[in-house]
Amino acid sequence: MTEPTASTTSLLPFQRHIVENLLDPSTSDLLILARGLGLRKIVCTLLQIYDGPHNLVLLVNAAPDEEASIGEALGVMGCRRPGLRVVGYEMGRKERQVLYKQGGLISVTSRILVVDMLQADIPIELITGLVVLHAEKVTALSLEAFILRLFREKNTTGFVKAVSDAPEAIGGGLAPLQALMKALQLRAAHIYPRFHAEVQASLTRRRADVVEVHQELTEPMKDIHHAIVQCMGATLAELKRANTTLELDDLNVENAYFRSFDAVVRRQLDPVWHKVGPKTKQLVGDLATLRNLLTYLLSYDPLAFHAYLETILAANSTSASGAPRTHQSPWLFTDAAHTIFQTAKRRCYVSSSPGRPQPQQTPGAGAQGQTQYDVDLALDEVEGAGAAPGGKGKETQAKAQTRKRKRWLPDGMEPVLEELPKWGLVADALQEIEDEIVKLESTPGSSSAPGTNTVLVIEVLADYLGALDRGAPPGARGRRMLERRLRLYLWWKARLAAGRRDGSGGRTSQMPGPRSEDAAAAAREDRGVGEALRKKDALRAERSAGRRRVRGGAPAPAAATPGRQSGDTVAPALARESGMSAKERERLGILVGEGAMRVEADSIAEFLATQDGVLNLIDDEDEGDDAVAEGLGGQPFGGVIERPSIDVDAEIALALSTGDVEADVDPNYGLLAPQQTVLLRAYSDDTDDQVLEELRPRFIIMYEPNQDFVRRIECYKNAHRGLAVRVYFMMYQYSCEEHKFLAGMRREKDAFERLIRERGSMVIALTEDRRAGAAGESIIKTISTRLAGGKQISTAPSQVIVDMREFRSTLPSLLHAARLLVVPATLTVGDYILTPDICVERKSIPDLVQSFNSGRLYTQCELMSVHYKQPILLIEFEEHKSFSLDVRSEISLVEQLLMQIQIVGEMKSYTKNTGKYPPKKANEPAPDTLATTTVQAKLVLLTLSFPRLRILWSSSPYATADIFTDLKQQRPEPDAARAIAVGAEEDPEAGAGVNQAAEELLRALPSVSAKNVKYVMSKVHSVRAFCALGLPAVQEILGNEPGKACWEFMHRGE
């Protein structure tokens, strides 16, 4: 091995200190670093140091995007010939062997590396060392631990460098750091948090100019935020009350802000998951939904947030098949949910009535001619809901009243379109940055300063910035974008109503077109008293009867039948719904706002149906420009310019959702100056460091708080002397965003403190030398004291032939840990070959259900029964999950009784007939009947079809390893070459001299496939001889059921 030499001048002092601690190739170390402090840069430096043709360094557990980024970074650092080479699934075995012998830096997946080590395709004794990424994911059952165990068996001098930047993921269980180091077979750990003395001294020398902007939420957003937190608290309290036997003290609203909270809840409920009822499972899913609502409230525009709420309501009202849902989310029946839905709607628009919007009054109407919208607008002004974030609510409302009304807007609907408060902050920050750039360009000598004037915005705000109106007052700069999204929302609501009315679920592709007068007259006759009664009882009828509302004919205009408008008929029902308490709604099964949502959708659909039948895609500001309309294809008709329109749903949705971006595309393509460039980017991983190095921005806008990116900016600032960096740090004050940011910092700090305390008192685990005494122990195991004189029965090592696809699981690692020789092979029949006669097909619970549904398990059991004397189906459960096939609590008593009757009936069909007369041929069960049977019923039918099949139940992979060890005792070892040849298709050259036409004819018969055609040809000499065989002989070759099917096919019509 050559001596490592490389330059570390581009590293910060604390990064150089870390590299020096990890540099020694004679030691193996674990590095735990805080996120955002340049872990990838440290890894690339280590790889650069050990790059050379005489060294073979393997990069393990790297994702594909990480491989690409690390390879690119190494190329920039000078490692180009050959650089980092990636071993993928497309590379053959011989190519990998040649690549390993060439040496250098190689990134390989864990699954491929395990197989190559077991097959001796890679010279393990020549490996210089391993660099393991994401060390927090390594457990005793992972493939990485298996790799390190194989590595240490034949190589005790190579190094292992494991790195991690997720200290929170190491904090579970008893002595987590000790367990991790034992799995990695390491004895030294280096921990570098942000408050480490070396890190603190390196990052406090030069600080960036940070402008912290703490923005308050608007009053509607505050109400929604408080209501969502209240729903989360109620859901957590109900979850604790339903599971009093579990320790759920860590379940609080603060921890519920993070994505890992769902995994923590599920991990605690997994052992009793088969015992908990559907209500508990619904509560677990509701916690994730409510957490998403908190995130979407601060990131989605009001229309997208309101649409998402309506999809939640629709998903809880009906199932995927269209029937009413049995188990609904409890939080939807609370008063806080009512606040969420009503306030979210008021952020988008206000209507004159809950039902059909009333016609808008003329501007000159007096006090008696005021509409309901005027009253609602006055109430909103008093409550502050209609005020803009900038504090100019009255001016904005006055401008809204005088603004020209849109043609596509339904009567009685007035858009509010509240903008997110941070949008205005971004616009103000961009204006301030533009002024600062102009000032810097006028300063002499500014062109030689480091950095560029490119503005980096860490958030995807392309739609808003593309449609930004700088001349508009604060709170209305993105109104053009929101109006376009409102049109998309109205179109979406109309499609939902049309789909529910015609029973197609909203999947029709044509927009509602105009009806004829005869159809309208028929609709008016049909919309009599019956429709009024149906609308009056709509809230209870749909829940109790479980049917869709049927609308007769097409809706008529609002003025066609005075006194029978939908707003008048449905108003009592909606008032009754709004006056109900939470307990009454839950008892009656009425969701908050469900009736109002459906009635509003119907009214929007009726309004759009009275229009031109298509949705005009031209903004109303362009109405006076006839040349534009004619250029787009419009033709004059009756003195009015006909606007181009689209009547296909996909094209409408695409045009409405992407029109804002396409409208401002510069037709003159060319390069932009840095001061004219605003780069929008979402938060990522260590790739952000590379982006900062390439762009060298002087101005950065952090739309959302992120402690990782704050540290990246600190490293970026201290790595470039003389670079002036201004950061706009935006955060919603007193919101979940602020709580999540502070809680994340506190969680990371507590995790580092626990790891530091454990390292100080940790017992260092001595790694086991599997080679020492292995020969003597193997000889002792082959001596049987039951035989006279202690006769040695066998000297061959005990081995198990494992299919290549099984290395995704943890069982091969446990078999190797149990001192069994694992031989990887590509098997056609079975997953594990224990002896020449025992073949095992392993199934996890999800795989078992999928195999039953696809019919693959029947074919697998058939092949095992043909080629092996003892076929075994192993059903393996996970260690920390419920030991159950399905949840019996979700199946009603009647369904269980019907399933038992069906199982008994199907079992009786296999019993021997003892009656006087032959039994009648039973009708074949319908396919849907078989599909509805349980897993237990299918297992019974499987054992009846294959009598020699044995089913083994294993509670965990550990138990499976013990079962395999017991099954192999006092039995001969399997042959890998024979196991590979069983069921595999032979080479075409091996069939020379065989009648190909006869073989093709034989393969065309039922139950004869490419898997068993060679076996059938070895039993008979010709197709004529095979057809002349009797039923027992054919069944002996193909099996009972396949042989019967083939024999009946050959003798059909006789």
C-alpha cells in the first residue's frame, strides 16, 4: 500500500483536524458530524488521499446521486484517471473481477459486494479499506454488517472508516453507540457537534450579514394553525386513551412536527398491531395528515390548501369503491375542524349564500339592495379577515369592489385570494437586493470583489415571481397568479360535481356543454318537489342509504323557477349542520362542511354549464385586443369576437397550471448577467455546498428556516476571505415553523450530549476472531460420540445454497453468523437448498399475499414438488411486528362465519365419496369468490393441492436460522451445480439432435412449460407416447392437478 499524500488547503481548520484524525490507515474509526459541516468534503478528501493503482478502496452504502456527486467532486480535485468507478447491476461478473484487480476507488452496492465476497470474485485480502456512508443505518442484521464480518475474516489489516451526520438516528435503544460500533467492528469514535471547540473557533472568525425577518401570520392563518394544533392534541390524547398498556409518554405535539414521529408511533404499536382496532389505526394515519396540514398551511397558496382540505373530506366520506366509509377520522367531527374548513374557504373567496350564489347588485343600489356579500365583506373588515397582510385592508377592498368583474367568476362569488405573508417579504427583499447591486456597481473597485451578484432563493416560488406585479400594493402583487389558480379550482370543482352526478367519478374528458331547450324544460319539470325533498334531506340520506344523489336532467338557470333555488332548499339542512355540536355530528356521521362542499360544487357546475360550454383561457385584461384574439384563431360572430378555447380536460388543466410560467418566457434566448439572475432551489443534502461553491452568491434568501443550510453558509463564508454575504432569514413567528426549527436544534443537541456521555463510559467490545480455532472446532463438530470410538462422520463444512434475490433480506447474514457456509447461486426452483432433498421457499407476509393474488406461489410449489422430495414453504414474520396474518378485528362476525363455511365446503370437495351414487360435478367458483378468501383459506387449498408440501412458521429471521440448523443435522450437504441446474433452461446447443417441432408441440400442451419440458422429454420418447399415457402416468410426471388438466385437454371429445 502506498503512503497517502494529498493537499488539504481548501479545508477549514476543524475539517483539517478531522481528516488528520481519520488519516491513519492502520486504524478504523467512526465519525459522527453535525449536518451541514461538510461531511462530503471530508469523505472526498479521504478518498483523494487513498487514490492510487496500488490501493483498493471501496465506497459502501452510497446512493446513486451521492456516487455522482462524489465522483464529480473527485474529478475537480484531480482524481480523473480513472477516478471513482461505480459497479452497478448492468456490469457482468467477469468485468467486476477485472475491475477489482485494477485497484483504485470503487463504489459498489452492498448486495453486489456481499455476493462477490462469498463467490471470491474480489480478493478480500488485497482490499486496502472500506469507507461506509450513513453509518447510522448499520445494524446487526444489515448487509453492511455482513460485509464487514466477511472482510474481517480474511483481512485484519485493512481499515474501516464509517461516517454519519444523523446523531438523532443513533439515539434509540440501550447503549446505541456501543451497538453501532459492535456492528461496524470499530473501537474508536470521533464526535463533532456544532458546539465543539474546534468547530466553534473555525466558524466564528467571519460571520455573514444576516437579516432576520420574523413575520406574523395573518388572522385566518392563526385561526387555522391553532385549530390544527388543537386537533393534533385531541388525536394524541385519544390515541393514549385507547392504548393505556403502552408507554406513549414521548407522544406530544412537539415531536409530532417531525416525519420520524410516524415511525416512532408505528414502532411502538407494531408488537400489538394485530390487536388494535381500526380506530387506533385511523388515529395513527390522522397524525401524519395533520402534520402535513401544518406544513401546507405555511407553504401552499390558499386555493391549493383549500383544495387539499376538500380532498381529505371527500376521501373520508366515500371509499375507493364509492360506498360510504365505515371508519372516519375523528378530528373531522370536532369544532376545530369546522374552523379549519370555514376559515380556509374565506381565505379564497366569499359567497352570498351557502347554496347558489345570488346575482350581484348594481353599483348604484341603495341600502335596501345590499347583497349578502356586502354583509360578509363588512364582517370580514371588522374581524380583520379581509385585510391584506400589508395592513391596507380598506384600500384593497375598495379596489376590489371597483375592479372589473371577471367573466368566468360565478355570480355572488367574490375572490379574496389572500397571499402568503412571506411572498411580500421575498418581493421586498429582491427590491432591496436590486438597489444594493446598483449601489455596488457604482462603487469603484467593486468588480474585483469576490463573489457574484446572483441571488439564491432557497424555495420554489417560480409561479409567484414569474407573475409578480411590482406596481401593485402589498398583498396583491401575486393576484394574477392566484386568479388563474382560482379558475383552475372552479374547473376542478365542476368536474367533481359532474362526475358525481353521472356516476363517472369525475373522469369524463368533456366539459359540461349547453343543453337544448327541450332538455332544460324536462329538467325544470323533473326538478319539482322531489328534488327539493332530496336536497333537504341530502345530509342524512346519503349517509344512511349509502347512495349517490341522482340529478334529473340538466340544471336550469337560476331565474327559471323562482322560489326553488338550491340556496333556498338546502339552507335549512346547512343551517342544521352548522348548528350541530361535535358529538351530534359524530353520532350522525355528518362530516364538517360535507354538505356545503357538495352544494357549492353543484352550483359552480351549473354556472359553468350556462356558459359557452368551454373554459376561456384568455385573461379579461386582453378583451379589448381583437388582434390578439384573431391571431389566436378567433373569428367574429354576431359582432363579438369568439375567444379560442379548449374543451379537453388535460389541455385545460395544463394551460391553467402552466400559463403563468409560459407567459413570461423571453423569446430572445441568451445568457443573462449575474445581477439579472435569480436562482430558485429547494433544500437538498451536501449538494448545496457544491452549489454555493459554483455560484458564489453574495445574496441568499432563506424562505424557510433550516439549521443545516445555516451551517453551510457559515462554512461558505469562512472558506472565502473578503466575500461579503447577506442572508435574509425568514420565519413565521409563533408558528409550527418556529417551533420545529427550535425543537430540531434541541433534539440534535440532546442526541450529541447522550452520545458523548455514552462514549465516556462505554465498554469497548472486543471483536471475535472467527478464524482462530475455527479448524479445530469444525473437526469437533464432525465427530459423533454416539458412534463407537468417536467416528468422524464428515469433514465438509455445513453449507446452504441461497438464491441471489434473497440477499435483500437479513437471513443470509444470520446464517453466516450461525457458522453456515452461504453459497450464492441463481436458483430457478426455491430460495434455499438445505439438503439434496429439502428445498425451502421463503415468504414474508406481504410477499405471501402478493404471491397468492398473482398465482406465482402455486407455480413455485408445483416446481418444488416435481424436483425435490421435501418441499417446504417458510412463512417468516418480522421480529418486532405482530405475529398474525391479518387483523381479525377488522372482519365482522358474519364475514368470518361465511369464510369458515366456504373453507369447509371447499375441503369437502376433496374428501372421498362414500355414497351410493356418484357425486354431482360442482360448479366452478367464481373468480371474485376466490379472490375474497382469506390467507388461511388459500393456505388450506394449497396444502390440499400439494400433499407433500410442508409449511413452517417462523417468528423472526433469528428463529429461521435455528430452524435451518436443525433441519440440516445428520443430513448430506447439497450440491450447488445440481441446484442451479434444477428447473433451469438448458443451452440450445445441448438439445442438438432433438426434434424441435415435436418439442414446440409438447410445450404447447397445458401444464408443460419451458421449466419442465426437458423433464417430460426424459420420461417419454415422443409426443404420441405421451398422449397414449393414462391419467395416473401423466399425473406422476406433471403432478396431480397439472397432470389432470393436461390429460383432459389431450382426451377432450373422446
